[in-house]
Amino acid sequence: MMYEYGTIEESGENNYPNRAPWSTILDEPVLTDGTEITTLNFTKGNDGWDPLPNLIANDDSDRDGILDADDNCDFTPNPGQEDMDNDGIGDVCDDSDGDGLYDSEDLCPNSPEGAIVDVFGCEVFNLPSSNFDIVVNSVICNTLSTGIISISAENTDYVYNVALEGETSGTVTLNSGNSFTESFENLAIGEYKLCVTVEGRDGYEQCYILNVEGPTPLADLINLVDNEGEVTVRSSSNSPFHVDINGTIYTYENDEVIIPLSYGLNKVIIFTDNECEGKIIKEIFVSQDVTVFPNPTSGQTRLYIKGEDTSVYVVLSDPSGKQYIAESRQLIDGNILSLNLSDFKEGVYYLSLQSNSINQTIKIIKI
């Protein structure tokens, strides 16, 4: 709470408009609780009189009986003015090592300059992040345990104990005997935790989370799209890839290729020179065209089938799945299949045709 009383200076100027808006204005030199106040004139007169130096000279901020002008700790009571190192700063507010803790509260008042200290003022052992060089080598194949994690230490003043946790676990020591370099070998793909401690430095531990990876599976690099009568292969890999179609192998380096397929069943195999990337295998059936006429039909209809097949397996069924025909039939004149629906009820029927080069289902309407 701020109180303000008196606005008339010796000059006669009224400073009422300049009062602080958030202060409590007093009409009399008495606080709101009845306490009388002593007013002072802080304006220098023509005689040069200034009360502030006298007020300051009589300050005793910590109320220890020693005026601030003579106190070697202005804000910390120390009536005895003890100063062990005679540096002009009292022991109770001296910070010999500059760690932010007064010596009176510092369990380790002589910590090295710039050292990291704990809440008690004692040095905390620490090593820079650059002290350890860690290298992770991926596996050659995703199914093999050929990964390696290597670690070396730059500071050779200590002996380091290194522990590895994961699918494979183990411990090694970095010392002068191995030039402060060691490795964990025969690692499988996965996440590992590597922790380092220092002999003779209790409480210090530095841990790292590491991942041993492997080749990207081919299925993540190549996209195979089946278009009618052809296949499109899109690759995000910078390496060549091979496409085996029905035993014939083609090699490509393009980002995208379109390969025509044969009528009938096509077996497509995509692979690279790195067997560890795996293979993409897909079977694609390309059917010959079939033309039905007439459709709708009142009875007799013919199917014109392209290709070299001499027979075709025919299945005729209704929407409920009931089959009326399920047999192999010879093609007339090499490519015609005749179908008589005169004795069938009106409605929708499904005609399934299968052969070496045909795999189609056709909707036929009987009227």
C-alpha cells in the first residue's frame, strides 16, 4: 500500500494533478489505521541542505546493529563482522567459489570455478556430450544378426564401463588396454539402450537409445499396379530392379515402367541384386474378350470368344447361387459358344467362363 500526503512545494506549485493514481491520498498526516506519520522535506533549498545522505548513512538494512556504510554484509545479519579471508565481504555472505551459494550454506566452498554444482554447492561430475563417439552399423540382411554398435571415449583420464540392453545384452570396458574403443557385434534389428558409467565417479551415468536397422524391404520401395492387359511398376529405389514374367527376365532402372502381359495366367516376380530386400510375387490373369449376342435374349444366344482355346468350362447360375449348368463345352468354329435359354424363366443369370485364357463372369438377361 502506498500513501501520499502533501502536494505543495516551497515554490508554491501544487502537484496535486501529478499524484500516482494507485496511491491512497491522505488529507492529514495520519494513516487509515490511525498511525501518525512524520513528513520530511526532500527538496533542496538554496542553502544546499540535503537530508538523503544523512538518512542513508544511518541505514541498517539487516538490523544487526552495524550501519550499512560499515557493514561487510548489508543484508545478512552478522554483528561480529567475521571475515576469514579478509576480502572485505563477511563470511556469512561470502561466495568464495562463485557458485551462487554463500559459504555459510556451501558444503563445498572451494569448488572449481565454473563447475556444475548440486544444491549443496558440491561439484557434480560431468562429461561433455562429445566425449563419446558412437557408431551404429545396420544389418546386412533383415533376417541376419550382423549389426554392430561401436563406442570410443575422447577423455582418457577415466575408465568407462559400458552396458548394452536389448535383444542382445552385454558389457565392455573402455581403458588404455583397448585404446578406449570397443564394439558390440552380432546384433539383430531392434532398439538398444547403451549406458556408460565411470569408475570412481558414483552417480554418473550417460545413456543413449540406439536403433539397429536393415535394408528397406522391396515391398516398401516398389509399387506394382495391375492394369488391364499390362502391369505398371513404380520404383522409389535408385538401384536397378528385375522383373520376371512367366520365366522371362527384364532389367529396368526407370522410376516407372509399363509391361504388357499375355492372355491367361501371368506370374510376375520383382527382385533386385540384393537378395536381402526380398521379392514381390503376384499372379495376374488377363482374360480374352468375350462378346454375347443377343443379350437380353428370349432363348438362343451366342458367345464369341477370342483366343486359341478350343473348350471352356461353363457355369450358369441365378442370383441366389443355384447352378443350372456346370460343364466343359467345346467351341464351335474355334471361337463360338452357343447357349439355349428357351426353357429358363425370365430373369437375370450369371454365366462364368473359365479356360487357359478366359476368366470372366457375364450377366445375361432372359426375357
